[in-house]
Amino acid sequence: IVANLSSRWSRANLSIPVGYDTDLDSAITLIREVAADMTSDKKWREQILETPEVLGVDDFASHSLSVRVWMKTQPSRQGAVAREFRRRLKMAMDSAGIVLPSQP
């Protein structure tokens, strides 16, 4: 039996880089706030099916750590939702003085 498991919903699977010198709790709080704001936005709330999940630290790399975020979306809308979330998060991080890490 073959089933298309994305016929009812899709998932944006985001890995957000955070510098080691960043206050991790503040960064995670900001990520949650941006996700909540986007979910309540009239343009996006119908495309985001559930409250986004900020799963926490997912990986350690040489220049940053990664915070994993899952966003359940309408089918085939995960790309648009992820791009808008990243755009909003970058602006929020800039406003908060959180610098995204760059690769060495």
C-alpha cells in the first residue's frame, strides 16, 4: 500500500543557527515569540495548522548550535511558511541585538 502522507499537511523543518556567545534562553524565547506572532497573522494563520514547536537545541557545530523548529502547514506550503518565518526571525534578531553566526 502506498500512501501520500503529505496530502493533508506538510511540515516546515527549520534549523535556526545560534552563536555560542548568545543567551540561549533569550534566543529560544524570541523564536517562540516570532512563531506565535506569525501564527496569529491573518495572512499566515490559515497556512499554519498548529502552534509551531520549538524543540530546542538539536545540534552543535564548530561555529554555532542549532535550534530545531517544526511548523505544521497546509500541504505544499511549508516552503513559503519557512521563508517568511526566517525573514521575520532575522528582523527580530536584528532588533534584539542577536547576531546570527557566520561560518569561519
